[in-house]
Amino acid sequence: NHLHFNDIPLMDIIKQYGTPLKITYLPKIGSQIEKAKRMFKVAMAKADYKGSYTYCYCTKSSHFNFVLEEVLKNDVHIETSSAFDIPILRDLYKKGLINKEMTLVCNGYKRENYQKVVTYLANEGFNVIPILDHKGEIDYYKKNVKQKTKIGIRIASEEEPSFEFYTSRLGIRYKEIVDFYKEKIQNDPKLELKMLHFFINTGIKDTTYYWSELTKCINVYCDLKKMCPSLDSLDIGGGFPIRTSLSFNYDYAYMADEIIQKIKNICEEREVDEPHIFTEFGSFTV
């Protein structure tokens, strides 16, 4: 007649705090991060993959300081999605919990305030990579960054026909990216294309739709890499699913293997070096 969670007697806690009650079990955070790192490293070893793997934590999944501080014990980098995140990063920097060498991937739709604080980080010498979410975003950086700044481009995925909303504002279309690079980035001495970003709202799933979108993305990477030596990273976003029912059945290791093998195969066919892989798992982490 007792309920335990990770050997913690929940009835005692409920008596003290009442319900509804949400508990974060901090040791699980580190074990999830290590699990993902291990799976991708094993997948890369199997495929003889030459690029590296970087685990970014998606801050919007939980901004609580006890979560972020636990995450940062595990040699991770950070992904942000709004201007709200930047003062938090500055606070973590003051506490010595992050440093200027850490990669800060700045995603999301950026109104001027977000662009302004991202530019501030770049000008202060942080290793920040703003990911362009639409073509107009680049104009602010062109005007306001004071030193060589890395940038990324988000590829707009073509949503499944059944998806409830169309997210064309999230990224630049496949067919427009190469021309956009030539026109706006290639000859700009202050901007350096470092990363392509690929994310599907439905998450990382073993479906024909996911594999076809990933294939298109890798081919765009190969097209760009041939004219842009500084491009060396591919961010495949978040989207590892979490258990929400007893019937949950998902093979994480298989998906990591398949993703790495597909990227490797296409890059070999196209005679292009494999990119460094970034992920930004949030819900999976917390």
C-alpha cells in the first residue's frame, strides 16, 4: 500500500506538499544525456563516420535552475529558442557554469529584441550560432555584428499533408538555399556559414516521410559544402520521443544507427566529408 518512485516514498512527499505534484528526478537527466551520447558514438563507430557528435540541451524544455545546472554537469552545449533564454545564459556565465567556448545554437523566430541579444553575445565573443529562420533575418546581423560571426540556416521541411498547420515561416525552402547563400553570405567578410539545421515537428520517427526529408536535407548540405568550406555541421534537431503510455515502443539505438548511416552513404556518394552532428534533445533529457 505504498507508492515509490526511484526508491522515494511518494506518500510522504504528498503528505508534506499535497497534490497535484510534479517531481523532477535529477539523476535521470545525466543518464539520458549519456545514453544519447553513447548511442550516437556507437553508431558513428559502426559506420566509420568521420564527424563528431555534440549534445545540445534545448532550454525551452525546462528553464528551472536546478534542471539547467544538472544538465550542465554533463559536458553539453546549449540551444535557445527565444529572447527569454539569453538573460538566463548571461546569469549562468556569471556563475561560471558556461563559458565563451561553449556552442550556443540560437533557434526560433527572431523579432528584433532576440536578434539584438544574440548579436550582443556574438560581439562579446561567445561561440554563438544564430540559425536563420527566414531570409530577412540576416540583414540585422550584416548591419550589427562587429566581428566574424558563425551562422546557420534552418531548412524548411515540407510538412506531412496531414499536419495541422503549415510552418513555412520556420526556415528557408530547399530550392532557395544555395542562391540565398551566394547572394547574401558568400562574399560577406563578417558572416561565415557553419551549420545547416533540420527539424521536423513530428519528431524523429521511422517513417518514409522522415527519411525522405532527411535525404533532401543531406543533399542540400552536399550542394552547399562544395562551394562553402566553412560549412561543417548538421543539426538534426530534437524529437526523440518520450514514454507517454505503457505500450511505448521505440528503438533509439536503431534510429541513431540509421540516421548516421544514411548521412554517411549520401556524403560518400556525393564525395563530400561527413558533417559534425548536433542534436538538441529537450523532453528526452528532462
